[in-house]
Amino acid sequence: MKIAIASDHAGFRLKEEVVQFLRERGHEVIDFGCHEESSVDYPDYGAEVARRVSSGEVQRGILICGTGVGMSIVANKFPRVRAALVCHEYAARIAKEHTDANILVLAGRVVGKVLAEEMVRAWLEASFQGGRHSKRLKKIEEIEERNFR
């Protein structure tokens, strides 16, 4: 699977670990930075990943900042992006199964390597369940259409 990833300075170390985790499992990872711990503006990096997911260039994205909140806000400004900030494995799995989340957002200053890997694995292995969730997703898409015209 082709996965875009980016972080700000607060998520840099965790991003590096997640990139390694993904590559070891055979995923094609496109790393949009940042590439060191010097202070950067998270919107610049979040937008790069969200733009690629929105356009369909990549199937999924992962964003990491200090709390995950800033990256979530940025990513969800893009059409067809459903970015989910998660804090445990169950939420990561449900983000995919119920909302078909195509961007996973992690909190680099809160989540450690092992938990991050568990959440990424759960999200990647999960599939959108459809059913009653399709109706809800359709409502979200209708809201998006009205707001992005």
C-alpha cells in the first residue's frame, strides 16, 4: 500500500519509527517531512499529506504532531479526507471500520512507539464495514459537498 506520512518537529521521532515500521511490512512510504527536530509549522506538512490523500495519489496517510489536534484540523479541511486522531488500538480500528478514515493522526508527545505501531497496524488491517456506517458516511459526504462547492 502507498502511504504518505508527515510530522512537525514534535512528532519527528515517532514519525521516523512509524516509517521504519511501515517499510518493514512492505508498504511504500512517501515521507513529506519534517526531517529534523527544528521547529516547523505543522499546517505546511499536514497539507502535503492531506492533498495527496484528497486527490487519490495515495490510499492512506499518517500525520503526527505534538497532540495530533493541529494535524487533524488541517487534514480535515481537504475534500474526501477523513482524518481520525486516535489514542488507542480500538479507536484506530473503529476509525477505519466505521468512518473509513483515510488519514490516521497520532500525538507524538503522548504516544510511544509500541502503542503507535499497534494503532497503525490495527488501522491498516481494518476494513470499512459498510452497512449502517455507509448511511452515516454518505451524510458526511453531503455536508462536504455543500461546504466545498
